Amino acid sequence: MFRKILVANRGEIALRIIQAAKKLGIQTVAVYSKADAASPHLKYADTTVCIGPAPSSQSYLAMEAILQTALQYDCQALHPGYGFLSQNALFAALCEQYKITFVGPSPNSMRNMGDKAHARSMMQEAGVDVVPGSTAIISSPEEALRLSHQLGFPVLLKATAGGGGRGMRLCRSEAELGQNFVQASLEAEKAFGNASLYLEKYIEGARHIELQVLGDAFGNIIHLGERECSVQRRHQKLVEEAPSPALNEQLRNHFGERAIKAIKKIGYQSAGTLEFIMDAESHLYFIEMNTRIQVEHPVSEMITGADIVEEQIRIAAQHELRKKQKDVTFQGHAIECRINAEDPANHFQPHPGQITRFRPPQVEVPGKIRIDTFVEEGCHIPPFYDSMICKLIAWGKNRPEAITTMQTALKNFVIEGVPTTIPFALQVIQSKQFTSGKYDTRIVEELIS
């Protein structure tokens, strides 16, 4: 096992990595920008190092500074978390060159699956259905327009690198396509250092379902079931649950077997997520693979008992998976709400500022509520990064119980100093659409209209 690991991220996921490393007896080095100098998560690391100013381009995306820090502090491994450099194949290759283990898939796997356009082609070759769209990167607005006429509007422009809704634009007309192409490309370049886009047909009324997988260096691949991620605004997930109310056991098993067969062909190692769109006829179409840990990984952990971040580190250290697929069991139901420093009444405008009061909900039964956060009372949410304060996860023996537990938790969660998405999360959880389980990616638009 590694002696020391560098945590190349910030906030909630950085603390999550630190906690997993400590479970394995690994020392941690946490890098931070000047804007995060007072971030509460830093006190849990063994060593902290400032690597640059607030802009992510000069800190959390500064490859050379991060790698030099890892070398200087004798780190055998580096965990990128999610966002920033987590899906950058060049960075993973540089880690390899510097003989630092990148906690994630190989640079080749990242190139194959992290490049969304190439991933679609590979999955098609493996017999997995994909959403109709481009087979390669779109080089110009004119090319995008020609393909859009073939597919028919509406269409989606998507960044070929990264995720999280950045570099993604829904286009319902020629005018929107022309305007959005430039905007999406600029946003992709800023977020991921790669301006390339691809295009696919937008399926109205679809559900967004993803499959969590783990693969080791010995050819073992398992899945930890699916997550329902259809509660989205501007392609940013707000509420996730596992398992999906749209899948039965037969469909789940078929879904899992096909996905595992496909990614075995590329020799995938580490945690990864296959994302699918489900249409009204329950047909699943592959859209992309995220070659990193996902924000919503806790719901899969809650129903399987796995520690996905710990497994990532173990896999990177050349340990075999501790479970085969037959050993994976699913218990109960879990729901996650992302609590952001945003004002739902003002178009979800981000509101950085000081958290003057932070009172998490208390529960009588251990294991029913989980809060993943780096926030403490008095800390500051900076304006330079994602506005997430925490993730609130509720577990129940079944879906109705999980919904009730989440409702109670949201009503008893007190955060003051900045507006938050707690009121909107409660609106979603209490809505007829959500409680029925028969909702799709239009649910947020329906609730705020």
C-alpha cells in the first residue's frame, strides 16, 4: 500500500479522499489555492501546500505545480477526485512519467472513454446502443448544422472532455445552435482545457440512469447497481437515488451484464460510471462514460456497503477487488440531495459568502442519514468554484421510507448566512412526480414553471 498520497482537489471530495486514505493507513498531502487557505478540510490532512492563486487555471488545473508538489513531498500516488484534472489523460500520463501512481484508469483508457465521441464508437463496436449523433468531434458550427438537419432538432452540443453539464447546450433551432456552439466550446476550454464538442439527438422525456462499475488490474469487473439521476437543472444533477424506480431486476441484470462485457474489452481499471438515457419504451442508450469518481457515489455506497474511494486507492495499489459480482448485494434505497449555496428563487444564482450557522439534522437510528461536507460554521464559500455546501444522503428499507427520512432531514437542516437549495430539494422530494417514481429529466422545469 502507498505511504503517502497527494489529494489534488478541494472541498468535500478532498475530505472524502483524506478519510479513505486514513482508513488504509496512508498519509495525505492536500494542495489548495489561496482562496481555500482557510478551508476546514485542510486540517484533516497530514500536510497542506498552497499551489497558486484562486483561479483554477493557476491552481487546481496547474499540472506542473501539482506534480512538483507530489515529488517534493515524496507522494507515491495522487488522487484527482472529480472535476479539474480527474479526466485529463495528459495529466494521468505525466503522473506515470514522474512515477506517481494516478488513482484512476490508465491514460489510454481515459483517452478511449473520456473522449465522449470516441467512447460512443467503442461502445457501438461492443454492441451497446448509443444515442444517434456524431461519430467524431464536430469541427465547426457549419458541420454541426448539417448533422442537426439529418438528426432533426432538438440536439445537444456536448464537451468531449469532462462532464457536470459544463460545455453542454440544448439547441432547438438553427439560431440556438449557432449561438450555443461558441458558448459551449469556450466553456469546455475553460473547464477542461479542451474546447472540442460532439453532437447527439436530444431525446425528449428521457430518464438519466447511470451504472457504477469497478475494475482491477486482474481483469475483474463488477457493477454496484444503477443510480437514477433525472432530477437535473441545466444538465446539473440535483437529486439522485439508487436503485432507479424505473428498472426491474431483470432489466437491471441485463443492463449490468451488457455494460460489463463492453468495458472489459478496454481492460478498464478503477471506478467508472456508464451513463445512459432511457426512453419512454425503457430502451437504454449509452451517452458517455465518466472515468472518475462521481459526485453521487454515496447512494451506491449506502445500498451496497462499499467504500468506492477506498476501492479506487486499493485498485491503484494493485490490490484485487474484494468482491465478485455474485457477492454484491443491494439493501434498501438511498436518496441524495446536493445542497448548494444558490438562490432557487433567483434562477439558482450562486451566492458565495460566510456560513454563519450550520446545524445538520439529527437522527435516532444510525446509518439512515449521511452528510458529506467540508463545511463548518463560520467558514466561507468562495466565488471561484462550485457552490456545493454538502451532500445529504438518506437511506430507508424501501423507497417510501427513504423519501420520508429525506423529507424529515431537509426540514431539520439549518444553514444560515447564504441562501441554499434546501427549500427546492424539499419541493422535489415532496412532489407527486418524484414520490410516484414516474418522472424524467423535465421534472425540474415542471416544478419551477
